[in-house]
Amino acid sequence: MIRVLIAEDHTLVREGIKQLLSMADDIEVVGEASDGDVLFAALRETACEVLLLDMTMPGPHGIEAIKRIAALPQAPRILVLTMHNETQIASRALKAGASGFATKDSEPTMLLAAIRKVAAGRRYIDPALADRMVFEMGMGDARPPHETLSEREYQIFELLVSGVSVTEIGERLSISSKTVSTHKIRLLQKLNLTTTADLVRYAFEAQLFTPGV
């Protein structure tokens, strides 16, 4: 039996996923979480093989959350389930420790297959997204500006858009506020932007992650 924990802040979506998984004889939903804090508490108390993770929940979320989860003792396999089909997000999620990446408009049978594949120790990427990732590998300078950011710059970009201050980012990442500010200046230059408000607007228009959560 594949034990699954669902981390999704939208109740209707979460209930729909639970109903779908209840139809599978080899999958059991053993827990659920509506925000990052509840998720980490649930992971401490509930053993599971697969975590279905929405990357834009309130509380700890996104790439930072994936890294923290992957570092846990007996960490579950992480299958990201998101509205965003951005190849850069998928690539960074997989590099951070996720085992799979699926979009919420996937066919129900594909989601079940993804859970089984990830539980078996393999990787899963939404087929349409995988095709785009292969295509974009050869695009060179045609890539969108955010794909030129380093891993650290992208991490700080995500935290700034989520409303985290420079000081708090430094504390979370164990680096100085001056270093955070330096990264911020560089990522603003790479994106040809000026302010944090510009970053929020860019993230919203590019559908990278949900600002302010």
C-alpha cells in the first residue's frame, strides 16, 4: 500500500484529490495539510511514502520547503502538484529534491501513475512539460530572464516576492543581510528591474509563484 500525504491549501482541490485516490486499491491517504507549518508537523507524526506538494501554500513553501523536506530522516518521495507549468520551476524543484512534477490539469489516470512511479523510486515529469524542457535546452539566449538566475538568486527572488524581508532572508539562509542585498541587486540587474514591487509584478506575470504567501 502506498501511503500518501496531501499538502494543498485549497479545500476543494484537496477533497477532489482524496476522492480520486480513494478509488485506487493500492493507495491510501494518511494525512493532509493546508499550509506549510501544518505540513511539517504532519510529517513528524505521519509516515508516508509519497508527499503530494502544492508549492504555493501559505507558510514554508516552494523550493525552500522541498529542500527541508528532502533533508528529513526517512523523507517521503515528493511529487509536486501545481497550477504552474513553468519549466524553470520544474527543473529547480527536481534539483531541490523532488521526485516528480505534475500539473493540476493532468488526467486522473496520469496522477495515479505518477504517484506509483514516484513511490517505486523513479522520477516523473508531466509529459507535455518534459517535451518543453527538452526543447528549451537548446534555446540559449531565447530563455526568459529568470532562467539566468543562479540557484541562490532564485531562492532569494522567491522569498522577496513572498514578502520576506532582507534581514529575515539572511536569518533563514544563514547568510548576512549584506550578502542578501548583494544577491538582490544582481537578480534585479539580470531581470532588468528596479524594485521589489517590480519583482512581484514579474513573478505574477510569469506565473512563477504566488506573491505574498
